[in-house]
Amino acid sequence: MIARDRNWLLIFAVCAALAVLYPLFADGYQLTVIRDALIFGLFAASLDFFWGRTGILCFGHAAFFGIGGYIMALITLNDAIPFGSVLGIMGAVTGAAFVAAIIGYFLFFGGIRGSYFTIVTLAMGVICQQAAVSWSSVTGGDSGLIGIPPIEFDVGEIHIDLSQDLPSYVFVATIVAVVVLALWSISRGRWGTVLTAIQDNEVRAAALGHNAPLRLLVTFVLSAAIAGLAGALYVCMAGLVAPDLSGLLLSTEVIVWVAVGGRGTLLGPVLGAIFIQRAQQMISSFNPSLWPLLLGCVFVIIVFVLPDGILSIYARLKSLFKGRRRAQ
Amino acid sequence: MSDVLLQAENVGIRFGGLQALEGLNLTVRDKELCCIIGPNGAGKSTFLNVLTGTLRPTSGSVRFLGHDIAGLPLHRIARLGIARKFQIPSVFPSLSVEDNLKVARWGVPSPERPLSELLELVALTDRAGTLAGELAHGQKQWLEIGMALAIEPRLLLLDEPTAGMTPQETLATAEMLLRLKGEFSIVAVEHDIRFVRALNCETLVLHQGRRLRSGPFHEIETDEMVRDVYLGRR
């Protein structure tokens, strides 16, 4: 096993241990705060899986989060549908994947890459938010839908009800851990290596027999499906869904989380999401207008000083000291 | 003729008002080695682009094992058994040498040549873990030839394989190709005469998009007309 993989697993294990120990020290409110932050962390990991591996930035990823959220809300709020929570999650995941497949098909097979892709997905996000506002008979318009029930389902004989703080925290933390681990094993193996090759030189990869547009499309669809899952989880925990969840602001925030946490690390974006949301709550309680200013500054500093995110501080310091020692 | 691998017939291509190629014929038989030479701007790279299906000819046809390949997607052409080495070394700089070759092997259903043999063929065994972006220029060229070999082609098309190489590297590359001759067909586009002389194979000379001469290199080399347009400038 190469050192980079070992380090990643080590950091993953430390994070998992912290997540397990956290309920011992936290009260119910703190648990729900971290739980919600973890859901956004899952969302950030989904963007990173696509952006970090292909180098193509999707600027409308909240559209998939929102689509997942709305589908979940509509299914669970409809009393006629049995097993609402399970069907809702499945519907949210497939709905987001379906939209991504249609949009992605035309973009990838049409040769749209780079900034053009970013601009089209930006428009896609705006369209989704507008649709959520305008289609008020279904989506509830500006005020959205409220009263979404918590997730509940049966595993064999056991009935699982996530209306309490601790069970919902455990459920979300487990899903985040499993999905991040799965995405990591996909992206370090053959699939990820070929994606890196496509990022380096797509024509060359195609000349070696790789169907580059198809690979990019499948990666994009998988990424959108996970964003949809995160959206579905979030609306059940929050109890409401609103057009903001598919909006431009969230799309921008998730990019900042990924950039701060470290693009291409999967774990970094989860930590970035938690870290920035905590900071936002602390600073906003002190002075609400200070936050956007600080966030902007932090983003600029990260991009210039730590382009690989906060997880790279250790590696940076190490290479710095190595350089010093050699210079002496 | 059953052993004809690639057949280009009466190929012509026009870019706007410029007739870049006109009336070119080329037949490549199985396991044959041939070269296309010509001065700068003669249309060598354009012709190669037509042969690999990247450019669709405005007249004539290119058939590989009986399939018309013009306009097929790149990965389909690769899977038919045509490998290509680009003029500018285009390896994957952020992957290691080994991963570069792996990516190439993954493009085909069941590669037969082991990875270690590939590394040895292109003389990069001791650099397997190095990032391809950090290789010297000549080594990048070899790695790219290795990647083209990895997909186990029926036909290997090389666009100026020795561009930017030192004379020693050029000769080493020629030796490498002579070793591979007999495994599959090779078409090399080149303007380094030392390289073509070392290969000493069937040669097509292009000039202003047309065939000037064709035949074994030792005959071409002594041809007065070829000397005038091309060799004479040296």
C-alpha cells in the first residue's frame, strides 16, 4: 500500500473515532448541528468525487441536492404512498441521477468541457431554483413544503425511527462514512486512474480505446445521485424544503467547502463543510454581517496559500522543513 | 489480397481553398514497416490524421480490414487495432510511468503482453514509479510508444517519433522499431533522414500534398528529384 493511501485511511479512522465518541460529550442540540453539517459534508464529497477526479467544475450541484430534497418531500408527504421514507430516498437518488444523465449526455457527448461546462451547469442551477419557485402547486413556491416527517423504516423485525437526535446522528454518520469510503475506493482504483488520464489528455485516452465521454457521464451521474441522497436526508432532518436548497448560494458554498477541505481528497470536503458551518454559526452569532466578508477572505487565502486545502497543511509544512534542512 | 491491413485509395482533402492532399494511395500489408517522408508542409501529418480516421477525406477512402474508418469515434478506432503516437509527446503527466501503461492496457479487453515486458521494451523499467511529467523528452517519446504497444495494435502509426531526440536516441528508437517489426504493421511519418535510413524500408515521399516517389529507401535516396526537393536542402 502506498503512503498516500495509508495516510488517507489513518485520517479516515481518526475522523470515524471522533464521530463515534462525539455523542458522549455532546448534548442533543450539538448532535443535530453536527448531523446537519455531516449531511452537507456528504453533499460536498459528492461534488468532490466529480470535480476532484475530472477537473471539471459543476457550478449547479445544489440543483441535484434540491431535486433530491423535493422528491423526498413529495413522496413522504403523500399519505397514499407506503414505505414513504425508503421509496423517498430511492426516488430522490434516481431522480437526481436521471436529470444528471440527461444534461450530462448532451454536454459530455457534445464535447462541452471546462469553463463551458461550468457555465451551463450554473444556468441549470438557476433554472432549478426558478422552477421550484414558480411551480407553486407542487413545490409550494417561495415558502416551500413543511412538515416533512422524519425517516422511519423497518429492518426485519426492528423498527427504526429517526425522530430522535441520537439515532438520526448515528444514521447520518454511518451513511457518510460508508459513502465516502466507497467513493474513495472507486477513485483510487482503475476508474479513478483512467479519469485522471482523461483529465490530463482526453484525446490521448480516447486514442487508447477509452470511451471518455461515457466515463465522465457515469461519474457525473454517480456524483449527482449522492447529492440527491444528501438532499433527501437533509429535508427529513430539517422537516422542510425550500427553493434555496437548489439555489446558487448553496452551489457556491459547496464549492468553497470542497476548495477549503482539499479537492480530490473526499474526506477534506466533509471536514471543510463541518468546519466552515461551525465557523459561520459562531461568527454570525457575534455579528451577522461579518460572515460573508470573512468567508470571501478565507476562500481567497486558501486558493492562494493552500490550493490543495486544509488537509495539505501537514504535507506543506513537511516539505518546507525538508527544504530548510537541505538548504542548511 | 487477404493480408492487406490498411488501404488508402485516391485520398484527397481540401481545407477551404487549400488542396492539402491529392490522389494519395497507400497500402499497408500485415506486419509491414513503411515510412512517409517529405519536407515541412508536405501534408505528412494531415495524411496520418486521415489514416487514423481523425480527419475525414474530402475524396477517396481509407479502409482498415475492410471497414471504412472515416469519422468513427477515437476509442472505436483504437479498439479496431490502430494505435497512434502523437507528434507532441502526449503522456499523462500526473500519472506514474507504470499507471500510464496500465491506462493504455485497460483500453483493450485482454492485454497479453505483461507490464514488465512493456517497461523493458521502452527501457523504462527503473523509472516505473516516476511521474510521467518528470521524464526527459526522449523518455516521454518512448513511453508513448510503449502505450501504443500496450493496446496490442494490428497497426501502429507514429507521427515524428524522433522529434526532439538526440542522434543516439533516434538510432535507439529505430532499433526499437526494427525489433518490433514482424509483430504488427508500422507506419512512421518522419523527416529525420538518419532515422529513415536506419529503418531502410518502403518509403513514400510527399511533396505539396502529392506523391513524389515511392519505393525502398535506398532507391529513394538516390533519386535526383527527391534530392532536389528534400534531401538537397540538407
